Amino acid sequence: MRTITIAPKNAFRISVEAENISTDKFAPLTLSQINSLVVWQGNRQKTLSDLFTVEGDDAPATTEETTIKLIGDYSQVKRIGEGMTAGVVEVQGNVGMHAGNNMKGGLLSIAGNADDWLAREMRGGKVIVMGNAGNYLGGGYRGEKCGMRGGEIEVRGNAGAYLGEHLCGGSIRILGDAGDFPGAANQGGTIFIGGSTYLPGAEMSKGTITVKGEAKVLPSFLKTEIVQVDGLAFQKYTGDNVDNGKGELMVGVGSS
Amino acid sequence: MIIKGGIVYDPANGIYGDEMDLFIDKGRMVEAAKGEEIDARGLLVMPGGVDAHSHIAGKKVNTGRIMRPDDARIGTEPRTAVCRPSTGYTVPNCYAMGYRYARMGYTTAFEAATPILEARHTHEELEEIPIIDKGALTLFGNNWQVMECVRDKDLTKLAAYVAWGLRAAKGYGVKIVNPGGGEAWGFGGNVKSQNDIVPNFDVTPAEIIVGLAKANEMLNLPHSIHLHFNNLGKPGNYTTAIETLDLLKDLKPSRMRQVVHVAHMQFSAYGGTSWRDFESKAPAIADYFNCHNHATMDMGQLLFGSATTMTADAPLEYGNARLTHNKWSNHDIELEESSGVVPMVYNRKMLVNAVQWAIGLELALLVKDPWKVLMTTDHPNGSPFVNYPEVITLLMSKPKRDLEMATLHEQVPKRTTLAGMEREMDWTDIAIMTRAAPARVLGLEDKGHLGPGADGDVSIYDLRPEEVDTSLDHVLVKKALANAKYTIKGGVVVSKEGQILATPPGRTFWVDAAVPQADTDRLMVDLEEKFAKYYSIQIANYAVQDAYLPHAQIIRAGLPVLSEVA
């Protein structure tokens, strides 16, 4: 197992685009090669070692055997773990926008909070956030028809608005509350929300959304039966009927 | 500048792969010159590429950009010391258009459809496209004034309007898109054949086409009419294509060129009665072109992957949007046109797409005379223009076509004749289809060849025509065509091995056709009434001001020849 530890040299006032911080990029490189990987700060091109200290084993390893530990505050660092296929990226603080986007495998774990667009258009692998996540978690970026297509996301805290927008597969599990419009235009993914939310599943055509707490449901959903899941009662709806949707929406009853 | 020792293909001047030196002075080809020497020993040298049909500027291109932020993400390149940032793949930003054409060795591209009302926008974008020379064809096929002149059989007034419209739009030629259909779309309809009556105007598409073709020849315009057929993109539409072409076969051209250029023929060579029994009718179309000399076409080749369909054929785009459940933009251009934009993904496992792919290649391979077929993808309708090297290698290599065919829907060999085609094009064919023929079809005398006086536009590729086997080494050929070793534009090396070195502004060609003042006076009475009653802007604000074309190149046409004919 090869472990590489990265820490910012100072706090970033201007955000950093660091799509090169990923197990796939690091795995075949020695430490000095990693140090000279390109990152952008604002409109300036820099190397990783200009902004971060890099420590760890020097010898290259396979992607599966690569672990990256990120120490310190990364809330101004974007695109960490972009497109990674295997291995582990462990963030010990907060992480900036677009972390784990297009991820295809491996594990991205975040001990703090994640910003917007976490794991957008993800294809596989697993993302765990111990804190809260921002808006558009697992969504599709502007203009894209498909958001997340596979894999798993778990958020122990709350999530922002539009989580799982244009979801095409995979599963998202939020233990806290979710912001407005979770699962908008869902085309086949699964969403579980432990807390409450507002207007889930707008324009959904397929897939399942389960809300354990309270939810304001759109009038375009058809109310069907009450179902029991794991000893809890849920009101089941189908929709979204403005788009002839065949999605399932379940909202907890009796919890209020 | 001296280009030494290249293997030159300049079919317009009868040079087919001869080793020779080329000289450029003050931006033009000359017999002898001094200065910078470029070593092209043994390498493939051709005139700069000319794209006669591409959607590179104007409102619908910009609508595509606005609709497709997902596309803008693809192909982003940061600025360099010379270049501004690039974005996009099917709908790149203006700068990227110039850089990407130049990298492939292209130095000229024509925007294929601009309504007069939106020409100002087109020219603002054209001006921002660096390096390449440009022009824009002007839409006339659904214009109220055109249809009224045709209905009244007033050909001189029609010619006066075409001249006035080209001047107002700073346009280069007459583009006709689904004549009558765009007007009918204003009421949710379409025309189903060239003989349908256009609602409210009592004319047929056939009359509009013939009328505009006659006016085009009266005005002695450098380009012929540029026609997008009725029923485009529908199964069984090849009969419409052939019947429409037959209307024009007895017309006499006013210059040494075709009477009609057919845009993106691939989309109008369909057989069958529905998408279920959809099949290629490319052989029938190719036969027609082999037996007649009044028409030319461009391929409109479709390639698999992402595309953005954009056309003034708005009812077609409505169909596309319903078919794909994709985003759809629909636009009405007052008294002139309608238009639409729909993103598209062509899939090799989808039978219809695979047959469309084959039809474009069949057309190019079956028409015997390469001067009649231009290589295009109808950018970005069939595929973005950056994929031209793919199309060229498909035309040059049977093994490559076989490799592709093996990945397609298994019905393709039954629905098309492509599998049995042995023809492999050589560099002469390619130089004609991408250089000499587009320039001749457009009537650009100084483009597409390397004779003395021609523009100093030269492309040099890292390929040795005397050594490379274009049939077997198609991977190598494609790679070399994608990034020219040198692209020289007006005597300046603008691109070297894919790296942009200089970004001089390109010129914009437009045609100023003179007509008798009396005809214009009669026309203005009509136009003033239309502007007062219907247009959203005043006639005084309508025409594109000269300030929008700081690099204009005016081509004169019209009156002197007109009086000779009379």
C-alpha cells in the first residue's frame, strides 16, 4: 500500500483547480513527478509543489494500492479525485466544489463538509461525507442529460438543493435533510433522504425516491397505497405525471 | 516565401503530385520570389482547404452554444501567447473555429445560411473568427418579397430584390432552405412536395426555386443557387431531390459553373416509406449526377457521436425534437424564415444512423467526377468539421470502411451498397473535393489552386504521397491530416504541427450585384410598405453597415452582363 500525504502550504484566497489530485494520476509517478503536476490557481498555471507539500512513498504503485491523504482545509480546492477509477482519497477536512466528479471507482471519503457538485456525473465507486454536502450532489452539470449513472453516495449530514438532478442510476443516501427539488428529472436512480425535503422528484420518469421525514409533494404525483418498509409506514406516490413518469416516491407517515 | 520540393497536388492547374517549388510574395502565389524557405521535400502539398458549407456563425450557431453548455465543456483549451481560449466541440466559440480550421490546413469556410434580418449578428461573429477567409450565404427561399415576385412572374423585380438583399446582408450567394416549408411552418404546417401550394402566397416551392435560379443567373452571381431540398431528412425523399433537380436541368448558367449546388445531399438520398424500411437511394442520386452536368453537391457526411443539428428547416427540427425528446429551439424570423436547433447523438448501433453514415460515403464514391462532390459534414449537423480527416480516410481506404462496417448494425449491408464498393480515392480526388471543387463551386477565382495570382494559401502535411499507402496506413493519414505540418494563409505560416503561430484576421467575401435603378425603384415601393406594416425594425436600420465588415472583400456582379443578355 502506497500512501501519499498532501497539505496546503497556506490558506487559498483564490481557488485552485486540482483535477490532478487523484489516485489515477499519482499511481504511476514518483514523488518528484507528482510535485511537478499542473494545478491552476485562478488563471495562473502552477505546480502542485508551489501550493502543497507532498510526502509519502516514492515508488510508483498500482492505482488500487494508492491512497491519498489530504490534511488541512481544501474548501477552496476544486475537482479533487476527478475521474478516479480505484484507490482511496481521504480528505480530513472540508472539500471544495466538483470533488469526485466523473468518478468511476474507488473511495472518496470526506471527514468535513463538501461543497456543490460533489460526485457529479459519477459512474461508479463510493463517496462518503461525514458532514454536509452542497447543492447538485450527484447531478449533471449544466446542459447535461445524465447526472450520476452508478456508484454510491452517502452523506451523514444534510444535502443542498437539486441533489441527484438528472440521475440515471446509482444510489444516494442522505441521513439528514435535503434541500429543494431532490431527484429532479430522475431517470432511474435511487435516493433515500432520512430527514425532510421539499418537492422531490419533479419531472422524474423512473427510479425511486424515499423520504423518511416530511415532504411537500407536487400535485402532479398520484397518491397510491400505504406501504410498510422495515416496520415503518410510507405513503406511496407515482409520477411525475406531467412527463408521463413511472417513478416511485415514498414519504414517511406517522413520523409527524 | 519559397516552399521547396513538395509533392504538389493542384488539380485546378493540372498538377497531380509533381515535385515542385512554390513561391509566395505579398500574400499571393507568384512565379518566383525570395525570402523565408520552407522545407517540404517529399511532403504532400495542397492549396489551403475550402469549406463551402458549414454553419460557423450567426444566431442559430449561438443558440446552439446557449443550449449546450455541456458541449462547451468539451474541447476547452486555455489561452496561449497567440491564441484566445477555445471552448466547444460541435458548437465551438468563434476563436476555436479559426484555430481548428487552420490546424487542419483549411483557410476558407463559408457560413451556409443567414437570414438578412440576422446578418449583422453573423458578421459580428465572422469578424471574430481569426485566420480563415469567410463569407455567408443569404436565405431567400421563404422570403415574402421573393414569393410575391415569383407569384407575379416579375423576374426583374426578383433579381433587384436578390441584389438588394445580398447588399443588405453583405451576403455571398442565394441559399434556399425547404422553400415554402419555412413559411408554412409559421402556421404549424409544411409543404410535402415541390408542387404543394405555399399557404397565403399561391406559389409552389418549384416556382420559387426556378425563379431564384433564373434571377441568380440574370445577376451573374459567382455562386449558383445553394439548395436544401423540400422533404429533407425524410424516408423516400430521393424522388423529391431528383424531381427538383430536373426542374433546373435546362437553365443556362451565366458563368462556368453549375446551375444548382445541392447542400448536404446525404440527407436527401433516402428510400423507404418509413424509418422501418428506411434504405439508401444513393445509387439513384449518383446516377442522376453522373448523367447530368448542371448540379453539384456536398456530402453532408454523418459521423457517429455528438452533433448539433441546426437549420432554417424548422419543421424538420420539430420532428427531430419529437424523435429524440431532446432540447429544441424554434425560431421565427419575421418575413424571411423560420429555424430550429436540436442536439443529436448518432449511434453506430442504430440502424437509421448507420445507414445515413453509409449514404454519405456511397454518394461520394459513386459519383464518378470528384468535381461534382464536395467533402463536408454539414458542420455541425452531421458531425463537427474537426472530423474531416476521418471522412477523408474513409474515402481513401476500403480496409478502414470495412473495419467501421464491422461495428455497425448488421442490416447496413442489406440497406446500402457500401460494402461492395472497392473505390479508394487518391490525393487528386481529395485535393479536388476539399480544395479545387469548393472554390470553383463557390466561384472563388483566387482560392483552391496554386497558380500565379492565387491567394497564398497552402497546406503542407507530414505525409509522403510517394511512400505512404493511404489504403493500409489510414491511421497515419488521419493523424497527419488532423494537424497540418504547415498551414500558410496569405503567405504567413499560421499553424505548424498543430500549434497556432499567428492569427491574422481573415477577409469576408460578399457580392455586390448591380441592377437597373428602375427595377430597384419598383422594388422599394413594395419594401417600404412591408417594413411599415410588418417588420419589427425600420428599413433604414435593416442593412448591415460597412463598419461590421472591416475586412470586406467585395465581388462585383450584375448589370454589365445583364445588359449584354438583354
